[in-house]
Amino acid sequence: MPTKKVTNKKVVDKKEEVKAVNPVEEKKVETKPAEEKKAPAEKATAEKKAPAKKEEAKPAEKKKAAVKKVAAEKKAPAKKEEAKPAEKKKAAVKKVAAEKKAPAKKEEAKPAEKKKAPAKKVAAEKKAPAKKAAAKPATTKKASTKKTTTKKTTTKKATTKKMTKEEQYAKLSLDTCLDLAKAMSMDVTRESIIQQLILNPDVKSVSENLVNKYQLTGKFNFEEDGYDEGLVEVLVSKVFETADIKPQKPEDLQADVAHALNYKFTDVVADGEEYKDQFDTMRKVLMIAQHKDIHDSKKLEEEVGVDVEKFVEEFMDLAYSVLKTWKYEDVDYYEHFIFAVLSQLEDLHNKYSNRIMMDVADLYILHGDYGLGDADYAYILRENQIKDYIYYRYASIYEGVDKDKAKQIANQALQFVDDRFTYYPNIIAVLEG
């Protein structure tokens, strides 16, 4: 009996061990309901069977049964645990693979869609604002242009009404003034006006000369034509302001005058170029005299440091030689220019006026203007008591043009000239020639 008790105690202890193990196993299988159902079912079956065996079996058999039960229960969970990780791993792998594929597709699809959608949206937004922006500035520009034009037109009309004739003339450009001068039948250029200003630096005097020359007084009406003779002074004034009509430094002239005094006549071309240079130098000399208000060649000589009288003689000789083959207009300008020089330098005017008049008269005759040439000679003959040289010059210039007229002039000279005069033999030579 004592031995039985001990055995039962051990069995009870083992059962308690089994019970202690079973809760742990139940906890492990909590996640799978199906397996939990199976375990209690097997447990119930085993428990049903166990009591039957307890009553019938011996303690040794009970011990064996308990050991087998524990072993079976231990093995069952082990298999479940082994199967679980593998299934879990496979399920997890499949899940990860599925998740990887699915997001990849979604991510690939979404960015593409997102890119396309924003691209379309941006394109649409760009087009829409561009049209609006294009439309708005165009409208604004047109509106502003119209407004500006209206303002300008209004201002112009208002200005035209308020401005006086003098104010309108003052606003004209030099080119416009020259065009209007042509419309008034004036044959003038900027250069021709400069030449006149060199001869006479007084703007009003030059303007009056031009008005008289072209007979413009009362010929045009400003209200009807848009211009009148008052435009001439505006034109001359604008030319004077823009022209380089300034006195030169004396030292700049000395080398040029020295060259002129040493020049030797060579041929038509070289003489022509030299004439242009000397003309320009003489113009500078005249301007210094005008600005310094010098009227005597000796005083001017002290001012510029050159022999003015000798230079004037050299210039007249060269001009007489060169202008025989140049144009009629060149003779006309030379006449005005050289008389401007002589008028400024009074001592030279008294000494060379007759000579210049005869030179110019000869040049007019050689260029076919016999009326003007004859008129000049007639004036000189009237103004001088000693006429032999004048008649000789007059007759000799016609020898190469009209011999009969040359003899006629020589015969006329005999009324005033006899063998007491120096040039009597020369006049007789023309008569007998």
C-alpha cells in the first residue's frame, strides 16, 4: 500500500507536469483556430480514453500512457511549429513578391500619369495665358497708339494755331529751308551762300541781296504758300551758324602765303589746283581783316606777318590765267570775291580797281558775255582820263574773238589817244593787224 501511494503521487505529479506543459502549447497555437479545435478534440478523446484505462490499467501502464501522451503532444506541436515557419516564409515571400509587383505597377503607372497630367496641364496653362497675354497687350498697344496719335494731332494743331510765322521758320531745318528756297525759284545752295557770307559776313545784307536778285518782295504769301521772302534771312542765318566761317590764326597763313608767292605757272591742271589753294588762303586773310576791322594792307601785314599786297597781285595773276578756261559762274564768283578783298583793304582798292575791272571784263568777253564785258569797259573809260591802256586792253581782247570789232575799238581809241601816249603804237598795231 505505501508503494501504491508513492506511485500515484508520481503519476499525479506527471499529470501536473503535463498540465503545466499543455497551457504553453495552447498559447503557441492561439493564432490558428483550426488547430486549436483539433487539439482540444484530441485532448478530449485522450482524456476519455485515459480515464477508461486508468480504471483498468495498472500503474505501470498508466505511466506509459502518460509518457506516450506527453510525447505525442510534444511531437504534434513540433510538427506544427516546423510547418508553420515554412508556410509563413512562403506566404511572406509570396506576399512580398505580390506587394513588390503591385506597388511597382502602381508607382510606374502613377508617375507616368502624373507626368502626363502635369505636362498637359502646363501646356494648357501656357497656351491659355499666352493667348490672354497676347490679346491684352495687343489691345493695350492699339489703344495707347490711338491715344498717342490723337494727342500728337491735337498738340500739332494747337501749336500751329499759336505759333507765329517767325517761330515756325525757326523750327525749320536747313535742308527744309533750301527746299523751300527752290520752291521760290531761288538757285542757291549751302556752298553758294557760304561764299557770299565770306565776301560779306553780314547776314542781313546777304539776305537783302538775294531777295533783290530773285525779286521776291511780295511775290509769295505766307498764309497761302507757307513761305515768303522772310524765309531768305532764316536760310542765310542757318547757313552762317553751321558754316566754318571763322578767322584763322596768323601763323597758319604764313606757310601758305609763302608757297603762293614762290609758285611758278606750269599747266592748266596744276594751275587750277593752285588757284583753289590760293583762293582758300585769300579767304582766310580776308576774314582776319573783317574780324579785326582792318582796312589797310600794311596793318594787316603786321597782323598776319605776310606781304598782303604782293599776295593779292599773285592771286589776281593766277586767277586771270586759270579762269579763261573755267566756267562763267567761276568768273562771276571771282569778281565778287576779289572786290570784297579790295573793298576791305581800301589802299589796294584805289590801286588795283581798274585792273580788276578790266580782268573781269576780259573774262566775260572770253566766255561770250559781250554785253557785260562791253558795259564794264564803257564804265572804266568814262571814269578815267587816261584811256590809252584801257582802249588797248579792250581792243586786244577782241582780236581772238572778233577782229572787226577789235579794229572798230582801236579806231574809236584814236579820238582820245595820239602818239604822245604810251600805248598808241599798240592801238595802231591792232588797226593794221
